[in-house]
Amino acid sequence: MLNYETLRIPTPFPVGDINCYLINNDPITLIDCGVYSTQALVSLRNQLRNFGLELGDIRQILITHAHPDHIGLASVVQNYSKAKVYLHEKEIDKAVDRAGHLKRIELHLAYYGLPEDIRNDLRDYFKWELGFGQPLENFQTIEDGHMFTFDGAKLKAILTPGHAVGHLCYFEESKGLLFSGDTMLGNITPNPVIEPISIEPYIRGQGLVDYIESLKKLRNLNINLILPGHGKPMSDIEMHFNRIANHHQERKKQIAEIILNERKITPYGIVCRLWPKLNKPVDRYLGISEVLGYIDLLKIEGKVQEQYTELSLIVFQV
């Protein structure tokens, strides 16, 4: 039987605390570990002590994805415990060189129409965010289907790209427990964050297309309880799958109507029409990420096309 505890670790981000999960079977394991900050480290240490454990007792860390609220403390925990850290190979770029990864995102955002003054403010945000992570040096990569064996239990890694290109969920089949990371959250829909593949030409991953396929994959599992990276556990599984599907259909329809009315428009132009009151640069960046996902879906359906110019990406109705 898998024995797990939820450790709620503070983050400086609007999403709030992250749920790290302590697997209190041998070997002692963390699923995700929180941001790199003194506050998060003290919180993690104190909560482990509630169960008679120290940082040095951690034997392995299973990473869902390499965003700083999920991986930031991994190197620190390793310094105390020599714990093995596991993640998918497609997350290495963010885990090892997040500064370079964010720079590539910035270049993509310029091509998608984000104005220079907002990019300058966003650059300041990225510099601030970098302070909550540490480059990962010692890690092992795992693939879809990798099985972790514990004393009396097993966890299966399930590749669920979308929010991140190498996102992993961890599934305990006998009880139907899904440690979902940011693939499924209780009251919000995960953002398919831009994943740059190249700069010239500007090629990116298709996060929302991948995400919808990941949901189909998860829907085939016998899930009884979803344990998310943020927020409360979810037991009404079908309701949450339907909620996400309905959201995507409605948002796709809204974006298709904007493209129809504007005839030709940049991704950032769609963001301004859809969310005219967005003020924070990071929210505009996330808005572009979301819009690009729906453009990808509409392209697959044959409803829009993209025009690649020297200066920017233009979207228009077929």
C-alpha cells in the first residue's frame, strides 16, 4: 500500500502553494519539491519533521516538470541527502539552462507580436523568477511507462505533455491515485506554455494539441483520486475532464470569431481582443501561450492559416 502525505510548500507565484507529495514507503520519496527559497526550504524541512523525517532521509525526487515551483529545491535536497532526481528528458533544457530557455521564449514572443516595452518588463520578471530555481546537475531521465517500486507499492510514470513538453504524472494503479502535477488542477485550466524548438525559423511545440491527447490518455486510466500540483484533491474525475473539454471548446470558438472579424491578426492582437484588461507582462505572455494553442487546433481543423513574415507571425481565416 502506498503511504503518502501532502506537503504544502509556499511559492511567490499567484498560483499559491505547491503540493509536494511525500511517499512514506521505502525508499522515501518526494514528488516535486518546491521553489528555491529559504521560506520553502524551512517549510519543507518542518513538514518532513512532522513525520519523523529529515531532508537527509529523502532517497529520490520524482519531478513532474521543470518549472521552478516544482523543481527549484531539488539541488538543495540533493546536497542534504544525495537523493536521485528523476525527470523526462524533454525537461532537461529547463532544468539545466532555464535562463537560456527563457531567452528563447522572449525571442518567440517578439515574433508573435508582443511589443518591445512589454518584453522589457517581462525580461525583468524572468530575472526575478530565475532566483527561485537552481540549475540541476545530477539527474536521471525516465520514459513513459517507467515503473518505480516501493516497499508494498508501485508508481508508474505517465508522459502527459501539454503544460510542459516533458510533463510526467505518476499513477498508483491499485488505488487509482494520480499525482497529476499541473496536468489537472481543480479550479483552473493549465496553460500550454510556449516551448521553443528553434529561433530561425520560429518553431515551437504544440502544447494544447499535446495536452488534449494527454487528457485522452489519462481518461483511459481507472482514476479514483487526482492529487494535483496545486489546490485540493479531486474525486469527481469525469466532471473535471468534462469541465476542461468544455472550456477548450468555448475558448476555441471565441478565438475563431476574433480571427474572422479581424481578417489578419498577430497572436498578441488576439490576446488584446480577448483580454483587453490584462496588465501584467507575465499574464500577456501566458495569454499568447494560450492563444497559440487554439491557433494550432484551428489549423488542424483547416479553419485558419499562418503567414510567416520577416517581422511577425500573422494568422488569418481560410
